[in-house]
Amino acid sequence: MAEMTDQEKQLVEWLADMNEDGAFALAKKMLLEEGANPVRVLELCRNAMDIVGKRFEKGEYFLPELVLAGEMLENIGAIAKPLIKQAPGEEPKKLAKVLIGTVHGDLHDIGKNIVTFMLDINGFEVKDIGIDVPVKTFVDEINQFQPDVVGLSGFLTLAFDSMKETIEAIQDAGLRDKLKIMIGGGQVDETVRNYTGADAFGNNAIEAVSLCKNWMVVAA
Amino acid sequence: MQELDGGCRVTASQTYVQTPAAKAAYEARWQRIMDCVNLKQPDRMPVSMFATFWLAKYGGITNRQLMYDYEKVEEIGERAILEFEPDAHSNLVLQCALGPSLDAVGFKQLQWPGHGVSDTQPYQYLDREYMKADEYDEFLFDPTGYYLSKYLPRIAGAFEGLDELPYLPGLHYLRMLSGIIPFINPRIRESMEKVIKAAEEVKRLNDHQFEFIARMKMHGFPTAFGTTSIAPYDLIADYFRGATGMMKDLYRNKEKLLQLMDKAVVFILRQTFAAAKQWNHPIVFIPTHWAADAFMSQKQFETFWWPSFRKLIIGLIDGGLIPMPLWEADCTKRLEVIRDIPPGKCIYWFERTDMVRAFEVLGDVVALRGNISPSLLTTGKPDEVDAAVRHLAENVFHKGGKLTLDAAFGLPDETPIENVRAMYAAARKYAS
């Protein structure tokens, strides 16, 4: 990223420090009054999100900060994105594709939504296919979206069997070798990972990001 | 509050005669639980039973049947209690047969078999914003008015007409006369009739639970708790603002949130005392949802979660009750903080916190309960379950921990019956 001006440093700092009012007012002023490049402003936002992610990893930040960061990014994005006059093909290249959903029988989505957001701001192309997703839908979506990673989410203990069935169906469809599968949520642990046949499990959104990044490094 | 003795005075329509052997067994079981609370060594490690939809698996029926057939739940629950002989059992009827009551009140916060999920799924909570971010002032100024005109109509169809109730404060002297005219509103009348009908159904449900408690007492089995309660933070997060709304409020509405939680302590205490008296049971089950290590920083925990919860716990203790929080997920980092309560007054039930570590930090302050892992119970083998029970018996109970053995959050719905048999057999094998 190019050298930052003092004003840009201020924006990054306020975003990273959860100064929502200050950051939003500054971003708005930069975009609407000073004609700042919206692509550059979004880049600054991502920069701030990197700091948020690092603080989460260090145990300084927790779920409330991830949620508020997501909200700040969305609000600034709502102003910045319509201002972007981008030529086709200019979008930043995504790291890899991740398909994510809550397995059938389970309606929980808070954890899945946070994982989706964190993967997105970390440069992954994420397709979230919702909650209570039937096995067949996962298989159809994989065929269509061609993800590198599939994330199966579930909060209830019934999700153990739903995850196992989903992974078996992916295997039966001949798709298992082409992708990595991670699971997460509520009661998921190594015992469940082993039971379901997933490649890995994660305890939180940052672990999900790390898993995906590590797999992409190995694949590259 | 008069002394509550765990179900001995519950009213049931029939008289259930306890044999002298059953009476002795009942008293021995109750004593085991109370010895743990009082930090005295019981004659052996007690084991408890908490189940919801696992009973459907055990009884070979669907979850939907379990939610709608009072007699069936009682029959299966009785069979399970007689087979596994726990020292205490949970409110099996109240926890399961909710269908008719939910229908009658038009409940909107759950999806349950036949209402949004299939007949074989459990009921699931719908995390939504049931209170808007700009409604703190209204709630704080007049909680009763807020419940009547906003909250209850949002969470249950039967209450919907009450959103047109007249504003009652200010109806003094003869102004009161014209002030009550809105009560002729057909929507309000219809709403009140629906609420009364729903109340009659809930009364039927409670009567079944009372009968069940009386029958189990006849067999010699006490209940593990009477009523439930809730942490002020969890009340606002789960049932009002929704999970993400609450997380944003930690930054956006900090002061008002703290004020509201302080106020909530008062009305939660009043509700809990009334319900504990109704069920004649001193132990109050308090599932906690947002205390876990992963959910907020230690500073946030000590600012937002713990202070109002501690006030609640102390209030319950001062009123003669025994709080039994279930510390959901992993709360290892919280142990030193939650130690700050009077000794010998509570049961701390842990879900994923390492019980040995909990015993080391809290063993001289509280009784413990738990915590055979759900993943082990559902996917493991009986010998692995046996080993997990043995581990807790040897490293907690036999080292002086006042542990009641149980699954981490009751029996997971999918637990194979042979694993449940292994858990109770091991609990007895390693108990003394």
C-alpha cells in the first residue's frame, strides 16, 4: 500500500480503535467533500481490518469488535462503492473461493456470518448459502461455484450427523479431492472433526481465515 | 422466604404413597445434593439427569410427539428415571411438552416441530432484534408499559392486541373513567381472551409437571431444580436486542445498557422468587449464554456481564435460594472472577471448562456439576464414556470436589442409549 497521509493514518487508527463516529465522519468527509479516491478509502478500511484481525488473534479483541468492524466497513462501503468508476477486470484478484453454509437441521447463523465477513475482508471470494442447507444443495452449489474450500457451520449436536452426511455426499459426488472442508460452531472439536471426516475445525473466525490461507499457500 | 425443600410439598391431583424404602432413598439423594452445596463430603458422588429431546430417541417417538403428548413424556421420563436412577432429575415435562402452550400463545421466538422445523428436529431459538436500539429510554422509564405495548406483542401473537392498550400512568381521579374507554377495543378484548386461553393451557402443562414430580418422589427421586432464571446481560442480548445488536450496544449504548441491566436485576429477582415458591424448590437453574472466554474481553466481562449477574446471585442467596448457573462454553479465564461469591451457596455447572481446573480454582467455594462432553457422548464408544467419568471421579470428586456428575449440557439429543447407560453405570462404579 502506498505511503499514507496523516489523514489516512487517522482513518485507519480510528477504525482499528473502534471509534465509529470519528471514522465514519472522516471517511464521509474524505469521500464526499474532498473527492478522495473511493478505491483508496476501501483499501484503508481493509488495512484497518488487518489490525482488527491481529488484535483478535492476540486476544485483545473479541466478537463485539468483529461485529462493530463489520458494521463500520459496511457503512463506509455504502458511500464509497457507488463512487467507484471501475473498468472491468480492475477488481482486486481474490485469493480463493470459499462456499459456506449451516448444515441441514440447524438454523443458527451468527458464527457463520462472522466467518463469512472475516473471509471476505481477508480477500476471499465467499459464497454464503444460508442456514438449514440440504446435502444436495451443498453438492449442487459446489458443482456450480467450484470452491477451493467448503465451510460447514452448525451449533447443535444434530449438526455432527448433518456434517458427516454432507461430507459423505461430497465424496460420493467425486468432489472431495478437489477441495478442503472446514467445520465450526458450538460443540465442534477434534472428536467431531474426526467423526465427520472434515479436514480441519476452527474455534473462531480468525482460525477459519488462517486455515484457508494456509491451504492456499500449500496449494500455490 | 420459607424454606423450600425440593418438591416435598408439590400439589398433585392424586396422592402418591411413598414406601419407607422410597422415602429413605429420596432423602439420601436429596442429602447428597445438599451436602455438595454445603461443601460437605457426600456419601458418594451424585449423578443427575437433564434431558430434552433425547427422551424422544429413548422412547422411540418423534420430537413432535414429545412436544405435544403430555402423557407420553411422563411415561418415557418415568421409564428413564427408573432405569438410570439419577440422584436428581430435571423438569422433563416442562422442558419437552411445550407444543400446546406455544401454539396457544402464538409464540414467535422459537421454531419447533410442525412450526418451521421437521418432526425430528429440536426446537430452535430465532435470534432477532425484539427491542430496537432506540428503545432503551422507553424501556428504562416504564418497563411494564414497554412489555405490554411493545415486547409481548412482538414475541407472542396472543398479545398483539395489547399494543393498543391505553397509557395508564396519568389516569388519576375521574380522568381514569374516560381513560379506560379503549378497553372496549375488540382487538384488546380478543387479545385478552387469547391470553386467558393460553394461560389455561400452560396451567395444564404445569399440572402435568407437578404430577410428574409427585410420582417421581413416590419412587424416591427428587428434582434437581425448581425454576430457572437468567443473567441480566443474557436477557437483553438474547431475548431483546439480539446477539449482534447487543455487541454493537457495548460501544453505542454503553451507559443505557448498564442502567437497563441494573433495573433488570430487580425484576428478574422478583420473577425468580415467585417461581421458586410455586415449585417449592430452592435450586434455581440459570443457563448462561454470553459469559464465555471467546465472546468478550476480560474487561468487557467485568464491566458488562459479571456485576449485574453477581447482584442477581447475591440477591437469590440472600432470599434463601441456591443459584445453579450453567456456565456455557469455555469459561476458564473467568474462574478467578466468578469465585467472588459467598462459599457453600451455589452449584456451578460447567459445560466446556476443564472441570479439574474449575475444581482447583473454585473447589472451596462452590459445588460443581458436569461435564461429559457432547461430542464424546454422541460419537464415542461406551468405554470412552466410562473413561471420561472415571477421570472426573478420580481427579475432582475423590480429591474433595463436590461434584454432581452430568453431561456437559444435559444429554445431547442424539446420544446412543448404550453411551447413556455407560455414563450412569460408570458414575456408580467410581462414585465411592
